[in-house]
Amino acid sequence: DGVWWREDVWEPRRDPRIPVREHEALGNARLRFAEITQAWLREAIKWFFASALERGLLVWSTLPGYRTYLGSYFSEFLLQAGVDHPRLASSEGELRGVALSFLAHLRRRRGRRGGPLSLVSVGLCQSAVSTFYAFMADHRHEATKALDEPGWLELSDAHARLWRAGEFVRRDRRTGPVDYIDPEALGRIVSQLDILALPRDQTKTVLIDGEQRPIAGRGDPQAMRAFLLEVLTGRRINEILLIDPEPLIALPGI
């Protein structure tokens, strides 16, 4: 009954007040905030998310990633570094050191499988924290009033630029591996795509490593159609999932 963004669990299926797009790709996702240790950070992330959704700066399907970067990686670093204030440092001169320490923390951090975070993950986390603090600095008066946290009023323009342009981690796509599926492999994938649409109680025999094996169907014909559209159009899968169920419009006179 209260302000929707103050809830510790967000779920569009149960709360129609949450702004989502029609056919939202991750519309069934649930966001939890209670695990974020710092109350000032937890409430600020929720307010930032709500403001960004309502203004069209972010869409719902991007929020799970932002929740991980801000509410897990960044919160974890602040806890380890003993930082417990929105301004992050006692002076602007020390702020840059905190930002670079966080970058070093990301490079040392291990993922779920024990390996280091990928360059893409590090860069996305940097971008999320940078976007968050730039927004909070630009709207510090609004944030202070909405969150009843005077610490946000102490932000300066320096918080809107935590890292310099050359310090953002990015994968060099020119030297990295080429991400594409060759036509022959793609043909083999498409030839077995009917397994996605096949009922779960039915199987299809497939040759795997020289051995014939029965593979159970997935019972999801829409997934099969979405994949086919992706192959035929080259669009991203989220773009396919966001289109209207009947997107074609008849030409005049036909």
C-alpha cells in the first residue's frame, strides 16, 4: 500500500505499479534488496532504479545486472574497505583512490566458477557504478529529500566522474576471439531445433560423438520460433522477445 519502490522485493507480476515495457524480456524476474548490507546504499539503489525506470533511462531487463554490480560487488567492496558513507571519501582528493581501489578489487575478485571476472563483467560493473553515482550527484537534492539521508547532499561533481575515459575496462574486439557460428555448424543447430518444440514426453534420436542418443523434447515451440527469427534476421534475442505477437502489417491494397 506504500510507495512501491521502498519494498525490499520487486516483482512486476505481482505489482503493476512497477514500470515495465510490453513483452518485457525479463518481466518475470524478481529483484531482492534486503541482502544489501548498507541501508543508505540499499535505499539509494532502489530510488535510482525507480527514477531511471520512470524516466526511461533504464529498462527492467537491465536491472538484474545493475543489482548484482551495485548491490553485490560494490557493496562488498565498501564493506571490506570500511567505507560507510555516500560520499565514499572525506575529500575529493581521496575519492579517486577509492575508485581505483574498487577497480583493483574487481580485478582480484573471483566469479562463481572460481576464475577471475571477465573484462566485460569488470567494465559493466564500472559502468553501472559510474552511472549510479553520476545520477546521484546530479540529483543530490532530490535524493536527500526522498531518502532522508543528508549524506547524499555532500556529493560533488567529482562523484559524477569516478574514472577517467581511459580507465574504463573494455574488451578489445579487434584482437579478441571472433564471435560467430559458421554456416555449417549453424545448419546443424537449426536441423535439430525441433527438439525445443517437441513435447517433453517425446524424444528425437540425435547423433552425438558418433553415438545415436534419444533427446527429450523441451515442450517450448515459442523458443524454437524465437531462435529461428534470430537466425533469419540477425537481431538480438531480447529484441525478438520484445516484438508484438503479430508484428506484421498488411501493405495497402494487398
